[in-house]
Amino acid sequence: MIRAWARTAGVCLAGLACATALATPMREAFDPAASRAGFEVSLRVLGDVSGRFRQLEGELQPAGDRWQVRVRLDARQLDLDGPAWMVRATRSDKFLDVERHPDIRFESDPFPRELLRRGGELSGRLQLRGRTRPAVFTVAPSSCKVPGRQCDIRVYGSVSRRDFGMAAQRMWVRDDVGFDFRVRLSDPVRP
């Protein structure tokens, strides 16, 4: 009788551990094939020049009862739709300095998961050209019930290029540099 009770208690404890493990939030990586990151620079005379990063990595991960997002862009993989001189200038040491600082990184402050559905401000730290500065982006309200799965999570905003040491070409290029992310998530990964 005692042996049977111990066996039942062991199964219950194992079941409780499994239920607890299933309730633990899991890290969700960006789906690289379905996610994209855009880049925009405004020229004073010719208007906006947009581009796209060919390589985007990121993840949404639990941070206690909140979530954090981490993003990495490879600045060497930026394609611009503008003139050839603009492509060269953007990659140069006067602008993105892709040879010395190939990574652009963003790490958000913890936020409630609901932000991805209702939209709002997403604050954190942006690392660009070896400098880290506070940055605030906007999460657009979702058009579906499960953002990242049923529809894109859209995040956009701009930063001052002067804050990151990009002061060249001020006669031709405006200060704001825009980012536009559309993210789909891969299947969750247990930590």
C-alpha cells in the first residue's frame, strides 16, 4: 500500500513538474526567412532613400513576467535603393563604418507581452558605430490575435545620426535615420 502511494505521488510530482515546465515562457527567435528590416535616409534635395538589411537576427525572450527583444543587424548586408555614391557614403567610415562596426544591435527594456498586440513605445538601447544610446521605437497595433504568428509584428522609428557620430554630409543628408522592422517568430525554444 505504501509502495503504491509512493508510486502515485511520484507520478503526480512528475506531472506537476511537467505542467510547470509547460507554463514557463519560452524564447522565440525571429524567423529569418519571413522577417525583414528596412533602413531609410532622407536627402535634402532628392527625398528619401530606403534600403533593406539582408541579414536580421533576433529573439523575444522571457524576462521574469515580462519580455525582452534582442536584435542584430549586419550593416555590411545593407542594400540601398539610392545612387551609387549614397551606397558608398552609407557604408563609409563617415556614416555606418561597416568595416569597424559591422553590427547594429538593439536590446529592449522589459515590456508586457500585450505591447505586441495593442502597440505602443518600445524603449531600450541601440548600439550603432560602437556607441550605445537610449532609443525608443514604436510597436504598431496588431492586425491579428497572435502577433508574430498570424501577422507581422511591425516596429518602426528613427534615431539621430549625430548621436552615433555620423556628422558627415550634413548639407545633403538629414539627421534622422529611420528603421522599420516586420517580424515573424519561429517556433518557441525551451530555455
